[in-house]
Amino acid sequence: MQPTKDKHVVYLLSGPCGVGKSTVSKMLSQELKHAALIVGDNIMHMFEEGYEPPWEKRLSLTWDNITALTRNFISQDIDVIIDYVVEDELEWFCQNLADLTVDIKYVVLRANEDTLIERLNQRGNQELINRSLFLLRQLEGAVHNQPYLLDTTVKEPAAIVKEVLDREPLPLPLL
């Protein structure tokens, strides 16, 4: 077992569909080697067909499980990368990790609208275009996200990973 680190890092990657969260998160996990990748959408879709709680309950359960997994990995000296859209949960998430010795690097990936549409069309995800554009506007418009925006429009994933690694952690507490 590796020696316990003084401080662990949680990388929280947010952004709309088609912005590169999954690609960057996977590359980041390969770069870090000793890190776990939590894909929020996988947790969101764990319910059996035929039983699906209301959206608010699913979202709450998803964040509870992301937090529990994060705490578990950190307790085992494993850094964490989270690939999931963060709408209003940032402060809540940080408060729920406040007792741990962690740095949280929060990044909101963004791209211009034409690029998002093109990427989603290339992936065959036309049904996500309206949701992606809505999230882009919402995330860019949130004042608390301004310092954490990272434009992916003309950047290669490797360059984005480097920028994520070089980012300063959140100044905690957020309050």
C-alpha cells in the first residue's frame, strides 16, 4: 500500500453534453494513475426499468452516492475524478467533504454553441442538443462558475487535461 498522502485531490468536471467531460475525465484518470473515475450518469441510470423515482429524488440519490464513493476512495488514499453536470450542488458537495483533507479542483468545461451542436451531431446525439445548449447558458450564466470556466472549443483533450491539472483548488469554505 502506498503511504498516506497529506492532501488528496477531487477533480470535479462539469459542463454540458458534448463539451468533452468524458474524454477529459478518462484521460485525466490515465494521467493520474492512482485515481478513481466516478461517472455520475452511470449512477443516475442504476435504477431497474419499471422503477424510476422522480427526477429530484434521482438527482439527490446520485449526489449522495457520488459523495459516498468519493469519501470511500479518499479514505483508501485514492484521488477522485468526477464526471457529472454540477448545477446547484457545488456548495453542498464541498460542505459534505469539509471534514476531509482534500483539495477540490472544480472545472466547468464549455464550448461555443456551434461546436457543441457539431459534436453532438457527430456522435448521433441530436436529441441532446437542446439540453446541452440550455446547460451551456445556465452554467456560463452562473456567477459562481465564472472563475472555473474552461473553453474546449479549439483545444485538444491533452491540453485540456494539462489545464485541469494546473488549476488552483477551490478556496474552501465556499461560504
